[in-house]
Amino acid sequence: MAGISSNPNSPRQKMINLMYLVFIAMMALNVSSEVLDGFELVEDSLQKTITHAAHRNEIVKEELDFYYRTNPERVGEWHNKGSEVKRQSDELYDYIQYLKEQIVKKTDGSDGDVDNIKHKEDLEAASRVMLAPVVGEGRKLREKLESYRTFVAGTVADTAKTAVIESVLNLRTPSKGGITAANWETALFESMPVAAAVTILTKLQSDVRYVEGEALAYILSGVDEGAYRVNDVKAMVIPQSQIVMQGIPFKAQIALVAMDSTQHPRVFVNGAELPESENGMYTGSSAGIGEHKFSGEVVINGADGSPRSYPFADSYFVTEQTATIAPVLMNVLYESIDNDIEVAIPGVPSGSVRTTISAGTMRQKSGNVWTARPPSGASKVDVTLSAVSGGRSISMSREFKVRPLPPATPFITYKDAEGATRKFTGGSIAKRYLVDAGGIMAAIDDGILDVPFTVTSFELVFYDSMGNALPEVSQSASFTDRQKNMIRNLARGKRFYITNVRANDPGGKQQRLATIEVIVN
């Protein structure tokens, strides 16, 4: 029996293998949500690693591009190598991203989202995409990785770095429980939950970015920068601004600066060379308010005597010499109406300033003028200004008290004998002006506020010869025909009252307004 059981093709061994596969399948079918959530955590960590690696690689590539622009003849060969590494890395990275999308769409449908997988436990989607006969992408992925590994290793002559690259992109077929799969792709994607398959592919993307970084760093180190001789090193503090607003942190770059005291670089700013006596000190104009940009280059001879140019660009802000005088007790906004507020941040164009309010609405009216409309019932709101200009993030806030609108004043508008429009708020008035006026209006117009109200009803109260009150009601802002007839029948010197005037403010809140005494002339 021992001889039979050692034969991998024996019925007993086949049964054992079948039971093992069934056991694995049962385990896979019962993948817990905690395990699947664990893959999501690993995925997030890998994405952060990829982001950092890509940023680092961009910095190295930009530095390589800079050296190429300054001396394309000498740096051309290295620059071409770096560009090809970047191109093939991006191509392979995008292909792996395509595979992730295809797997997710296979399980979640055509609108599947890699960043929001619905059926993370699906055990078939990865196999269909990666291992399907003829059209399976697994073999193609392995071949692309092998080709990429060979190419990158060929650009790096350092054996230690080559060994690292070979180790990171190791495509040997892994084994599970002592059993080796048919090939690399089968071991990685057969009966693999979607969450795990996507994480595996993300790990490969991370490997690609890491290998790309190693290759670019090696290529950059091979560039002879032709750095000029230095014999002095100083520590320098380079502030973003020596004047900061309250609430905005002071920021400064602290760096070591190497220099050659035996030669003076030539400094050009905006096309003009600075006098050597200025020792690199640039004095900019402060004639105009706002941001002032400047750029130029520093030219110094390299070790071979040829001039080398280092470009630069920066900006500074010119602000008005202003003093602010504001009454502390008058930081007040009125509810339910547009309150004009003038906002400005010194040195920042009005179009770059954003204004928000903690409750209600804000909108830009024109230039520096915004309108704030607090909601009805609010007691206070915060108005916040923010802007990003010249690399600075600026933010400031002020609290405003919110008050209900004061009572409106009812009035009658009419045209006098000269044709001028007048407002009648009580007292004596010619009868013809009353009849021609047509009705009652209301507004707050105290020289500060100018807020129209909508009159919804009012009452005229007349008195007969016995002193009895004769009320006439209008359910609108206009005189009724009966009211007009009663006014026409009044004798000179008679009086009546406009009372119980009800009007809505712009927010729809109703007020009962004061009574007007009218004496007919």
C-alpha cells in the first residue's frame, strides 16, 4: 500500500487531492467580512505608498529634465534613458490598472468602481479575467513584468541595485501548502476573492513605482552636474513673508547654501543684470498694489570654465498703507435681507477672495462688495474670508450679531404741483393727492437701511357727526372704490386714520405698522 500511496496518480492520492481542493473551496466560500476588510486596509496603505513613490519619481525626473535643458548635449543619453524608464513604467502601471478595472467590472457590472467594490468576496471574476483560455490576461501580465524587469536591470550597472530590482520583481511560482501551482498567474489568481486579486495587482503597481524610482535615482547619479567649486557654506533662512497676518503661521525655508567666494555670479532679474556691488541684493518696486512677480537667472562658471545658468522665479506683495477704524458695537446684520459687506485681504485681488457665512447665504455683488443674508431667527453668524495667493493660504473670520428688521413706516406717495414725488407719513394733505395716490406703501428708509415692505391689508377709519367710527378695510395695498368715495366726500379740515396696516418684510415675516393721521385740505 505504501508503494501505491506514493504514486501521485493513484486513486487514493487523487481522492486526497480532490478532498484538499474541496476543503480549500469551502474555506474560500466562507471568507469572512473581516478578512475582506483587511484587504481594503492593505489596499489603502499600498495606495499611499504608490502616491509617495510617484511624487518622489516625478521630482527625480524633473531634476533630470532640468539638467537636460541646461546642457542637452552632455545629459542627452541619461535623459533618454530616464524618459524611456518613465514611459515603460507608466505603460505597465496603466495596464495593471486596466486589469483591476476589468476584474471589478466582471463582478459588479459595467459601472463597477475599483475604489468601491461591491462583491469583494467573488471567487470567479479574477480567474475569468486572468486565467481564461486563450484570452486570459495572466500570462500577458507575467510576460510584460519579465520584459520590464529585464529592461530596467539593463539600465542599471550597479550589481547591488540590479539584485534589488530582481528581488522586487520576482516572478517565481509560489506554492500553497507545499503544492506548487502550474504557473505564476495561476498561483496568484485562481479562486482568489476580488478584494485579494485587486490588492495583489496594486502591490505589483507599487513594485513598478519602486523599481522605477531605483532606476531613475541611478540614472540621475550618473549625470555629471559639472558643479562649480565651493569653499564656503552658510545657513540661511528664507521666509515666505516677513509680514504675516494674525492667524496665519510664519513659514520659512531653512537651508545650507554653498558658494564660491573666489568668484561672483552674475544675477539677472527680469532681463537686467544686477550691479556686482549689490552682491545679489534685488530691490523691487512697491509702486503698485498687489502681487509683483519677478524671475531671472544666476550665471556662474562651472569647473570646466563654461557658464552654467540657474533660473528662478518668485513674487512679493505690496499692500496699502491703511488704518482701520470700526465701531465695536455695530457689527450687526439684519435677518432675511441682503446686507452689503465690503471685504478685502491686503495684497490679494478681489477675484481671489472667497467669502462664506456660517448660516444663510453669501454672494459676490461686485468687486470687494458681497451681500450677506442671515436666516430669520439667527442671533449671530460668522463671516469667513479665505484665499490662496502666491502660495499663501489666508483665512480670517469675524462674528456679526443678527437683528430683526426694525418696524417699517407706512406712507403714501404722490406728486406735488411741480411733479416731484413726495412721501406722506401723516398730517395735512390735499384731497386730490390722496385719491390719485391709489394706496399705501411701506418701507424702512432711515438713511441707513432702504428696505421695501409689501403691504397686504389696511383699514381707513372715518368718524361721522355723532363721533361713531366708520371703518373701511382693504385686503390689498390699494384703496378700494368705497374708500376713495369716502375720501372724496370729506370736507376740508376733516380727518381720518389709516390703521391696522399689515406688511411683509423681504423674508415674508409680517409686521403690524403704525397708524397715520390724515387731515384733508
